Amino acid sequence: MMALSKKMLERDPSDIEMLLPWHAAGTLNARDARRVEEALARDPELARQHAVIREEYAETINLNETLGAPSARAMQKLFAAIDAEPERKASVLSKLSARFSGFFASLSPRTLAWSASLGALALLLQAGVIGAVLMKNQGSTFQTASLSMNDPLTRDLGAGAASAPPRALVRFAEDAKVSEINALLASYQASIVDARGGLFRLQFGDRAMSKDEVASLMSKLQGEKIVNLAVAAN
Amino acid sequence: MQVLYGRHQVRVFRFGLRLVRDEQIAEDLISEVFLDVWRQAGKFEGRSAVSTWLLAITRFKALSALRRRKDAELEDEAANAIEDTSDNPEVAVTKKNTGDALRKCLTALSAEHREIIDLVYYHEKSVEEVAEIVGIPENTVKTRLFYARKKLAELLKAAGVERGWP
């Protein structure tokens, strides 16, 4: 097996092989994702490499999440510099506003749904998130985003606070149906906290779990047919 | 601007920090990046995601900051091949913990390799977006990531960690 792997590295990697990291990250278009899925199903060596990539993927997120955040000094410096800038022409400011408004509008459909229908939020959110991610997996250009406009975009994968119910980042299989995802959520007493880039942040139950319990939960979850990736998260 | 800053500051900071490896410089970088955004907002045409635009500016500023640094080992040519000598994975890594080993070896990669791995895995950038941020052809993006992963595997192997690939 090792010799076979070494051979794989000695020759030029195939196009499919080079796409594996994007498949693990869920950022391939529908056509390429399908090509990779088909190749993974028929090539165990490729599937083994894919498993290794998923480890790299999770640890890269973990590593980046340990880097902390900038201090208030950076923001103060920025806004002091902006205050010192010469006055902007109205047209430029309105262009800026329009561009970023447009960006946020396109980025956060769920946020818009939130403000439009607070009453039905709990129900709609779950269905909306599932639909949005499934749409993305099927090649739509639709992107999900955090509900809070002010929260920084981060990708916590670390262990949760001991007193909080466990959470995990989960990526569902491309062909997972909404009904299957709903059934899985129900069987694990899980709820969707948010979703981004094809990853769901799920919360399990309403009580804290020990490290071993969380590890066992992740392992069970990872074994589910419709789950491609499950890692403990905050 | 406050909303934009609030939403993207952490990721911009982390991307910059992974490139320059100095918190002070990384903090200065994000102020410069968002000030540039403020000044150049009229040039943003919405063809790519704002995060892609921000990361491209951050990368440019990080490389400029590295060039400005007086430390001999961080001169122009070295900027693309930074090794973390303080964290020798061979010494620091135990075979039992692949996660720890992976994180140490990810830190020990060259700036060029760290950058591409972070953009794909952490910042969730597509092949096209990475090409736009780094300024290289899409095929080069794919091969560069493959060889970054190969280098990572070599570092792990040197640290005594076998993962079954390569």
C-alpha cells in the first residue's frame, strides 16, 4: 500500500486528486464535486487520501482559531486614520454604501428572512439553512452567512465550554435529503446553530458532556451515511 | 465601515498573522487594509466576494511588510520560504497526537505553502478565488496546494507521524 502511495506521488497528480482539498472544504462546483464523488467511490487509494485531507482541513481550522483576534488598538488606529482622511465626495460615499449594501444583501439571505419573519424563525431557520446548504452543494452561487452582522466570521473547532451542550461542525453528503437531515437532527436531539460554506454548526441536547462522551458522539456522527465530516466545535 | 470591519477583522488578522508571524505587524496590517478599503471602495466592482478582495489586499500588504522588515532572514527572497526554527516538529511532536503534530507542521511550512493551505481550508476559497488572491493561474493553485500537502506529509513523517498518505 505504501509503495502504491509513493508511486502516486512520483507521477504528476491527476486533476481529480488535486481537487480533493476543495471537495473536503465544500467549495467545488456541482460538476467537479460529482466527478470527485464518483472517483472516490471507485478508487480506495483516493478515498484514503481524502480521509487524510479531512484531518488536515480540521487541524488547519483549529490552528487558525487559536490565533486570537486583533486588539481594540487596531480599530482605534483605523478609525483615527479615517477621521484624518480628507472629506469624501458624496458620490464616492454613496457608491461605497451601495456596494457594501449590495454585498451584504447578497451574502445574508437568512438575515433578511430573519427580519422579515421573526415569528416563524425557529422553524424557518432550520429548513432555510438546510435548503441553503443543499442548494450550495448543488452548485448554486447562493452563500450562507452568520446571522449576526457584527459577529466576526470565524471557524471555531475547539472544545466547547464544559458547562455548555456540545457542538459540532458537520458537513452533510451532497446527496443528503432534507428529510434525512431532519431525521438525523431529531435522533441526535440536535439543532442547527448556524451554517456557512456548506458546514452546519449543530448543538446536541441541552446538557454538557464529558470529553469521552463528545468523542463518542463525534465518532457515531461520523459513521452516519449522510455525514461527510463531523468535528467538535464551540 | 464598522460593520465591514466587525465582520472581517478576525479573519483578515489571522491571515495576515500567519504570513508575517508577528501580532504587532498583523494588527498594523489590518488597519492599513481597511483604510485602503475605505480609500478604494469606488474601485470595488462586486465581481468577487468582499472577503476575497480583503484577503488579496492583506496578502499584498503582508508581503510588503515582510520586505520592509530589517531582519536578515526576512529579506525579500526569504519571505517566500519562511521556516519556523523555534518549533522543530521533529523535536516537539509526539507520535501519539496527530492533531498536535499536524498543527506544528502546518506552522513549519513555507509562507507560500501556509498561505495556500489557509486560503483553501480556513478561508474556504475556491480555486478561482485563490488564483485571484495570490495572482497565479488556476492550475498553479492546484499544483501548489498538492505540493504544500506533500511537504506537510514529509514534515509529519520526519516527526514520526505516519498517516497512510503518501
